[in-house]
Amino acid sequence: MRALVATLFAAFALLVLWSFVVAPQRGWAMPENVATLGVAVDGLFAKIQWVVGVFFLLTVGLLSWIVWRNAQGGGGRRSAVSKHTKLEIVWTIVPGAILVWLALVQIAPWEAMKFSNSIPRGADGRPKPALCEVWASQFDWHVLYPGADGRSGTGDDLHSPYELVVPVNEPVVLSLHSRDVIHSFFVPSFRLKQDILPGRETLVWFECTKAGEYDLLCAELCGFGHYKMAGKVRAIPRAEYAAFLERKTRELHSNGMEDRK
Amino acid sequence: MTRALHRPTFLVCGALAFALTGCGFQPAPGALKLSLNASSVAALSDAPEKQKELEALLVKYFGTRAGPRYELLESWKSEGLDPNHAEKEFTPESFAPIVAANRERLAYEIAHAPGPEAARQLENTYPSLAESAELYRTQCMHCHGVEGGGDGPTGATINPKPRDVRKGIFKFTAVKDKARPRREDLVELLERGVYGTAMPSFARLSLTEREGLADYVRLLSIRGEVESMLVQSWKDDEKLDDEAAVEAIEIVFGRWMKAREKVIAFDGVVPADSPAMRAHGRELFLDPKKGNCFSCHGAEGHGDGALAFKTDAQGRKTPAYHDDWGFEILPRDFSTGVFRGGSRPIDIYRRIYAGINGTPMPGIGETKGADGELLMKSDDLWSLVHYVRSLGERAE
């Protein structure tokens, strides 16, 4: 019986190990990272995964080995460690040191992502203005692009429900807003997640490195329709982006005649 | 041993808990059915057998929840009309966007289709009414209810209430004269959502799926309107038979067919926004003989006009108006900059021109003054549009 338990423990550890090895090929892992900041996030993720993985295998391996050894020896109490000062110092210092190390290595990515003075600067040396406003409300996303006057919140704003269209391969600053409750702007492919509080402007930035369509999700439980609060980020080359704005401008000035067809 | 005694107890309790709660609390799709409107049941409460007859008539002409379909009327057959296959209402040009949307959505299936003919069929896929009813069940029903009565379980928790489509009244359309919406009005509304309400954008569904949902909503709406007409026919003439049903369906379906002739559009370039237009718009907004908008929307457009409120017996200020669904209704506060039916100038133009169906908001686009002339010239309307839109602008 003990031998069986020991084998199951070991098999479980191997199963977990196997799942991590095959995850990327089977689509079980996170989606491909397509943002500059995501590299550092994935690096942190990998570091934490290694730490957790090594200790997981160590613990489960030891456990299986002890159970297995006891099974061979016919049971009974072999030995017990008690009040072992050196051992206690080791198991306090080692995890503590690992936590401090993680705290130190995450500072740089966090600063690059979240600090207000990390917002990319334009040619004039000043922080880039927001490309558009993203308004979250129960239960969808609305994007407002400033119109010809370059200001948001005026009559010539261009309205894009559901779809956030951004130019690829350049830093993009977004101004996030909520109309009602707390939402969270989450683009898994950019490794970007930011809470949005009602009544407050929150800036985020990213640089998408691959043209394509990516999921935009709400990552804060915001009400009964939270699960369907989805949107899309479409990253396209600059020229196509200009054409998109042009199409939106045409829609804004529509006289409705196309609806008569 | 106590453990041996407890094991069966544990198993029985677990099995009981599972049997009582199941592994989900959704009703099985097969358990859902299209029922009668509560008002029909109340109106026929003295004649239970008539309720059964009415239900049978509705099933005959509109099918069931899982198998919705129109019974083809003789007049439709002679005209070659078949609303069961809404794709036949498209021209090859208007069907092209659907083919493009299918190509995108079914890229994998098309690439792995066994031959060019199968690939072409995939591209031309259009959902049947039964498929759309299933999509309606998963996406819309929890707010809008099984019959589209706006009485789904989550509908009770939100304000404004979900639309009851059984009256055939739709607020945000591109048409005048209280006409039924065009198919495009419903499809675009699904894409855009109703901003400022709990109705979200459904752009994550494909265009084909949204078109299918619009078809199913049309069926629910026609079924609902026909139902109340049949109840009326029984009350007035004691007639509740095929003849009455066919007559009602022809009237209601005819209304939907006429929508396209009623589109409000402006033949010309939309006059650009300017301080002069806004100033003129403000004059009209405040002029009791012209726009008269302030009487409900308030002098500054905050939705606090005198007419919109009444004082009740306890001296409290309450909404003066109700909409056609019987809910209290307040005039829009323009300072929020949120317009439910779309915020483009043409959207606001259509609201001012034709009013908003089912609400006290009147249309003034074709109103004639005492002199027999149009009360508002087109420039006046556009001035109002630009003024109303400017009220939602944020200060710098």
C-alpha cells in the first residue's frame, strides 16, 4: 500500500513536470507575447515558475522517497528531526532570500510598465499624449478617438464600439475610464492588466510588435454580464491606421443616404 | 467501527446533494417554450379553452421555441416571399459582407473543406431560424426572456429594462412614421450596443450570427404583435381562427416590409458644426414655438425641464411620463455626452426628425406651423443637432 502511495506521489510530480514541458505546444500556456513589455513579464513568470517548479519537485520527490523507504523497511518510526537550529536557519534564509531576489528583479519591469514617468516620450521630449480614450461600462468597451481638433470629449470624436484599433510597432498610450464600477483592462497577449476606477483617468502604455487581432477582456468582476465583457485589439500598420480613422470620420459625417439603398 | 457506519451515510448524503442541485441550474433547452403574453392570459382568463386555441394558432404560424418557422401564407407564396429563409431577402451585393464575414469566421473549416463546392457552401452559410433561436437562448434570453418580452431573470435587476419586442416598437431606428426597424437597424444596434444601458455590443458575434439574431427577433416581434391582435379580435368580434391569424400576420409583416421606404436621410453634405449654428440651435432649443426642447430637457439640457416632472401627493418630485411599456421615463440629460441610439450627427438628426418610438419624445422633422410651412428648415434641424451634441462636450 505504501509503495503504491509513493508511486502515485512520484507519478503526480512527473505528470506536472510533463504538463509544463508540453504546455506551449498544446496551447495550454499563455498566448504568444506580442508586446515589448511582455518580454520582461514572461521573464519574471519563468523565474517564478523555475523556483516553484524546483521546490515542488524537491518536496514531492522527498515525500515519495520517504514513503517508499518506509514501505521497504516494514514501517515503524525511523528518526525525527527536532530543534535543529542550523536546519531552521536554512529553511528561513533560503525562501526569504528568494522572495527578496524576486522583489528586486520585478522592480525594473514594474517601473517600465506602471510608473507615470515611464510613459514613452514623443519627438518633442514630452510624454506622448493618449492615442484615444477607452471607456469601460457594464458590459462592454467603447473607444473614443480624438477628431480633427486633437481633443477628446468634443463633438468630432470618433466612436469605435468593441474594437480598439492601434498602430503596430510604436508606443501607444491609452487613457482608461469607467462609466460605472471598477473594471480591469486586460490584454493577455500584451501581458497588460490595469484596473480602471470610475471618476479617474488611468494611463497605460504598450508597444505591440506584431500586427493582428487580440482579445481584450475585463479582469475585474463587474456585474452579472462580466463574462461577456469582451473586446478586440486590432494592431495594424500606420498607413492602415490612418485609413481606419478616415473611414470613421466618413461615418461620423454620414448623411444617411447610404441607408436608403 | 464508526468509520464503516459513516461511509454509507456520507455516500447517501453526497448522492442526495447531487440529485437535488444537479451540476448546473440552467433549465434544459427542451424545457423552454414560447408561452402566451401575461396580458393575453389575463384578457382570456374567462375563456381557458380560448387560451389553448390561441396558443395552438401561434404554434401553427410561428412554430416552437426549438423549431421556430413561419407558416407560408398564400399571399407570400404568390409573391415568392419566404421569411423562413431571410437570406433570400438579400441581393448578391448585400449578401457579400456576410460571405466575407463567413470567410473570416470559418477560415479553418473552409481551408479544410473537402472540395471547392463545400468551401463555397461554407462561405454562403446563413443560420436557420432554429440556429438563431439557440443563439438567442445563450446570448439574449437571460435579459430579454424566452418570448422577447423583456422579462428574463436578469432583466429584473437592470434599469432601463430590456426591450419587450412583442409590441413591435423599437426606439433607435433610421426610419420615420413609427415604422418597424430595418434589418440593418437591428444588426447595427447589436454591433454598437445601446450605450448607457446594460445592452452591450455584440460585435464579438460574427456578422452572420447578428443577422440571424435580427431575423429571430423579427419573428418574436411579429408573433407578439399578432398575439395581441388576435386577443383583440376575440374581444371585439369573437373571432379567433385561421382567417383572423392570417389577416393579422399580413398586417404586421407588411409593416416590417415597408421600413425601407421610410429611411430618414439628408440629401446633401451635413452642414458643419460652427459657433453660429450652435447659437441658432440654442435659440430653437429654448423657443416654445419652435424646438420647445427645454420644456422637457431643461434650459441647459440636463433633463430637468418642468414638464418632465410632477409633484405627487407627498410633495415628492417624480417623473411625469411613462413610456409605452409602462415604465417611468426621464428626458435625456445631454451633459453626459452619452446618446443611446448613436452619437453621430445623423443619429441625433433622426431622433429629432422622427422622435423616439414608444416615448413622449416627439418628431418635429415634418411638423407644419400655422402658416402651413415646415416648422423647421433642414438648417434649423442641423443647428439643433449640433447644439445638442455640444452640450455633452467636456471642458478643456
